[in-house]
Amino acid sequence: MNNLLKDKNILIMGVANKWSIAWAIAKAFHEAGARLAFTYQGERSYEHVKKLTQNIKGSILIPCDVTKDDDIKNTFEQLKEEFKTLDGVIHSIAHARKEELEGLYINTSREGYLMAQDISAYSLVSVTKHAKPLMTEGGSIVALTYLGGERVVKNYNVMGVAKAALEASVKYLAADLGRENIRINAISAGPIKTLAAKGIRNFNTMLKEFEEKAPIGRLVKTEEVANTALFLCSFLSSGITGEVIHVDGGYNILGY
Ligand SMILES: NC(=O)c1ccc[n+]([C@@H]2O[C@H](COP(=O)([O-])OP(=O)(O)OC[C@H]3O[C@@H](n4cnc5c(N)ncnc54)[C@H](O)[C@@H]3O)[C@@H](O)[C@H]2O)c1
């Protein structure tokens, strides 16, 4: 145990199964001494989260569909009861309809656009608003994003536009809450094989191209993303807010 998060109360949102980036973050935070609460969406995720967390003593499990205001409200009411105060939130949530993650962006439907924005970007705003009153000692909120929010990435389409909104929200929220000692940052992770990633057409080709081109010459590991999240939720990053930190082996610096 490195004690970086000793006695810190952290909410992890977005564990679907053992491949989830949020799960790697949860493991790193547990090892660093944090007390953890998890939100999950749907029965299937509940079964996975329950099983995964059985060895993490004192874990709190709360259902939360971020499209529902009442779910978000209830999550933080429950956290207030259990934790009293909150030190960190990991927002590792995104969703778009599979049919919008292929072909041309121009074909995005209004419904698909709104759904991707609601789940993947607006949710951070609402979660931050509800987390704020519990972060009486300051806090750190970390969202997960991807290069497709900055540049055009084939098939990423509507999710790229949602990530752009998420990254802009990180900056606006950071400006809103900096004086309350609440920091908000994002990690832009390289492509990792997870349930959400499977929805992107030709994701395996993306992985191969990444491996060939990335300066580090390999894929990024979820543990590497988790370590950066740990840094962002610890005192080590106390001067950093409103940033998007790339954990992508240098892929984003390339012009070819
Ligand atoms: N896998 C990658 O290549 C990659 C790269 C960069 C960024 N990211 C981002 O990382 C985050 C986590 O994704 P992941 O790759 O670990 O996949 P994942 O499928 O394991 O996690 C996505 C999570 O979003 C949750 N979710 C979807 N709709 C929801 C809703 N309405 N309410 C509450 N939760 C909802 C799912 O239940 C799931 O737990 C996402 O923001 C994703 O865009 C992923």
C-alpha cells in the first residue's frame, strides 16, 4: 500500500466488468488506502461489480443511471449518509448508439447526438454539482476522454463530439470550483479493449495502428491510466486543474 489516498473517500462511476478502466482505477485506489463507493448501471453490471468488490472491505454499491436526475441525487444522498464527506470522483462513463459509431458523422441522428451528449458529457456537470457540497475539504474529479474529442478519428463520430464537450466542461468546471479547492481534470487514454470500445467499428484496426505508430511502440495498459488517476486524486497533483492529460504513449504528438 502506498498510502497516497489513505482515509480518502472516493466514488468510482463506470465499472461494468473486470476490463473496465474504472476497475483498474478502483484497484489502484484501494491499494492506496482509499475507501470506495461504486455506482453501476443495470443488473448485469451489478452482478460484476458485486463479485469484483467482494474483497474490497466496506465497498458501497449504488445503482445510478446518469440520464436520471433522481439516480444522481440519490447517489450523493447515500454517500452523505455513508461517507459524510467526499474527496474524489472518477467519471468513467460514456455511451453512444452502435450505429452512430460507424460511417459518416454527417448521418448522426438528433436522438443519437443527444443521447451521447447526455450520458457522456452532461453527466459530468450534474455529478460535479452534486459532489461539490460533500467536498468540504476540497476534492478531485477525474473524467475519461479520448483523442477523438480533439481530432477526427474514423468511426468515433458522435462520441468525438461528446468528448469535445466533456473536455470543455472539465475546463469550465475547473474554473467554477478552483477556489473551493476542488480540481477537475481529464485523462485522455489510448485505445484499450473494453466493453465500450467494442461498440466502435473496426476497433481492432485502431489498436493495431496505435501499436505501430505510438512512440512507446505498444498499447497503453489500464494500470497506467489508473496510476495517472491516482496521481490526479492525490496531493501530488495539487497544482493541476482543468487539464487533459494524455496517457497514450505519445500518440497524440504525431503529425503522421
Ligand atoms: N476503452 C478505450 O479505448 C477508451 C479510451 C479513452 C477513453 N475511454 C473512456 O473511458 C471511459 C470508460 O470506458 P471503458 O472503456 O472502461 O468501457 P466500459 O464499457 O467498461 O465502461 C463504460 C461505462 O459507462 C457506463 N454507462 C453507460 N451508460 C451509462 C448510463 N446511462 N448511466 C451510468 N453509467 C453508464 C457503463 O455501465 C460502463 O460501466 C469512457 O468514458 C470511455 O469513453 C475509453
